[in-house]
Amino acid sequence: MHLHRRLARRLLTLVATLLLTLAPAISDGAASAQAAGAVPAFDHVFTILMENHSYNEIVGNSQAPYINSLVSKYGIASNYFAVGHPSLPNYLELTGGSNFGITTDCNPSQCTVNQPNIAADRITPAGKTWKAYEESMPAPCTLSDSGEYAVRHNPFVYYTDIQTTSQCNNDVPYTQLATDLGSTATTPNYAFITPNLIDDMHDGTITQGDTWLSQNVPTILNSPAFTSQNSVLNIVWDEDDGTQNNQVASIVISKSTTAGYHSTNPYNHFSWLATIESAWGLAPLTSNDGGATTMSDFFAPQVGQTLPGAPTNVTATAGARKATVTWTAPADNGGCSITQYQVAGSPGGSATVSGTQTSATVTGLTPGTSYTFTVSATNCVGTGPASSPSNPVVPTKH
């Protein structure tokens, strides 16, 4: 009996000592990474591909002041790795979930890929839009190098279901982007942006690439897609220069990204592809992206951010087979901008508008039927509670 008691006391002492030893390590690990959130259902996803520099060559480099200002203002994946070398396999992995056995920078005529990709086989069937914007490309879907345009940095023209179909019209010169950013309706849901060989740092310097980003990224961030909707931009390098085991910078910019956040979670190009798929409920393309961890920690709510309150003063006015609904924005936006409003009719009908609007028209209503409407707001955390119902209205036939 005494022996058993002594053994029990020793066991308890050993467990307590072990817990005290582990406690600091557990605490340090938790502090190094933000709790993961859900990936928002972004209205638009932008990706800018830069070239051939390791993480340490970019982050903290005085030759890249604009890039490092973005790191301070938004977030960076400080444990992010490209998948291989050279360029083309990484571009295919970002858009197809595999290099498909391609390990060189071959031309599309030599390395056609007859496999599914994120654009034609996931985004288009889901009812969303996509475009690739290629700087210095002379014409849509150009299949060979031209001046500072490198076809190996344009992965979409390698896929047969893009190269040989009308989908090729979505692979356009970069000059089209400024026009498309003019409204949310003309901005594609998925935008893949490739600077030319000088501006992406491949042939140009880090300073030249930083200058290009400083002149072009604000156009995206100041567009309606960012200011009135919920969008995300990832500026990422395709591969390193062989000096850092392929560790590269990935800068994540969104309204819900905590300023100065450094994620230590292990990520790679498949992680970004999986993040896009998660945002829009798309099926994985391969087991690579299917098994990858999404970069959801960049979208975790900041301390103090909550769901927005309910809109108030919801009023409906009937029209011919439609109703116009107006409301007052919630008194509490939850600590981050409202990105959209959803209008729900009873017994039917709905509409969604941007967070800058306080009215919407619900169409396709049945004449002679009485309708009421509620409105809910969405911010960086999610969708808040619905408002009280509007006054009842009866749409007319004409």
C-alpha cells in the first residue's frame, strides 16, 4: 500500500513538472500565429505574380519601400514556399494544382496541358468571371514570347480548354485592367496579373518592380471592387533565386487582414489555390490543392470586430412586378466596413447590392401578391441579423 502511494506521488510530480516545462512552449506557439478564420466569399480575388527573389531579398529591403509599406499595413506569409523551379511549373501549380510533369519553361506548342484549371473548369462553371492581364502581350492569348512578354509567365494559354476556345478572350493585354476596374460589374471575380519581364523583377531590378507595384496596386485598391465590395489581393513571387530553399514573400491585402500580421503557418502555392476554392465553394483540382491548408488566418476578425447590426427604417414601394426597398445603414458596422446588403422578400424575391448603397430593386414579383422585405448587412466578419420587416406592398401588373 505504501509503495503504491509513493509511486502515485512520484507520477503526479512527474506530470506536473512536464506541464510546467511545456507551458511556455505552448504559449509561444499560440502567440506566433493568429487564430484561423473562415475564408470569406470574396467578390473579387486578385493575384500579382512577381519573379525570382527570395523572402529575405524582399522583406526589409530598403530597395523595396512600397512593398514593405504593404507588409506593415496588411499581412505577409513569412513561412510561404514556391513549389519548384523554374517559372512555368509554379504558374501551373497556382492555376491547375500541379505542374503536370512539366519541369522546364517550354512553349505552349511543346507543353500543352489537357487538364482542368481554376479558370475554365471551376470559376466559369460556377457562374463567375475571370481574366488574365498580361503586361506587354501584343494581343489576347498570344502563344509565344514578344518583347518583354514571356509566354511562360502566362499559364492559361497552356491549357487546351482555354487555348482552343472562346475562353482565350479572357486572356488579355494588361492595358485592359484599368478599364475593367471602372465598375464592379466589369471587374472579373478572378484576376491574374503578370507584369512584364522588367516590372516583375525577372530582368529588372527590385527597385523597378517596387516602383511598378507602387504605380499599379493603388489602382486596384482604390477601385470599386475594393472600396465598395469585399476583395483580396495576393502579391506573391513565383520562386526564389536559389538562395533560400524557395521561400518567397506572399503579401495578403484585404479589409479583414490585421495590419502588420505575420503568419508563421507553413504555406505554398497550393495553399493560395485552395484559399480561392474555399472562398467560392469550388472543388479541388488535384490532391495537392485538395490537401493544402487554406490561408484563412489572414481573414480572422481583429479584436473588437463583430457582426454588423441590423439596418433600420426599411421601407418598400411597389412597382410593376417589382418593389423598391430603402433602408438606413446600421448604427454599428461591427468595426469594419459594410461590404454588401442582402434584401430578402417574403413570400419571395431577393437582391444584393454593395455596401455603399441603401436601396435596391427586387424584380420578378407576382402582381396582386403582398410582400414584405428584410435587409441584412455583411462586413469583414460575416452577415449580421436581419432588419424588422418593411411595410407590406402589392406589386402591380403594369
